[in-house]
Amino acid sequence: MEEYNEADFVEYALTQMGVRILQRNGKYFDIEGAFSVEVEKKDLYRLSTDGWVISPFDDIGKMIEFIKKNLEQNEQN
């Protein structure tokens, strides 16, 4: 049986929700909008931008929703 990989799940979720991944290095992701995501452990993700931690998230859906709202606001400005 293959071991579950949380980072693979995050990659899948981001891709399915239409968030562009610029680079992945193991459990670290650089994504559009100058955001970075680190998979800390199962169901715990650290979202940052420009080296500043925004918030830890324990729900991948809420984190992606937050990212998408910010991307939309940046497009409108």
C-alpha cells in the first residue's frame, strides 16, 4: 500500500481549484499572487506571502478560498 502524501493532496487540490502552482519543492509550494504554502503536517498548512506568515490553515478548502479571494481583489485593483 502506498503511503499517503499530504503535499500531493495539496497539489491536487490547488490544481483542481484553479490556483496556478509556479514551483513545488517537496512540501513547499510557490503559487500565483506571490503566495507560498508549506505543508506542516496532515491538515495543517502555512500560508505566507513575501516571507510573512499570513495564517496557519487546518482546512485546505478555506485556505484556497482565501487565496482565490485575494487573487480576485488584486485583479480588480
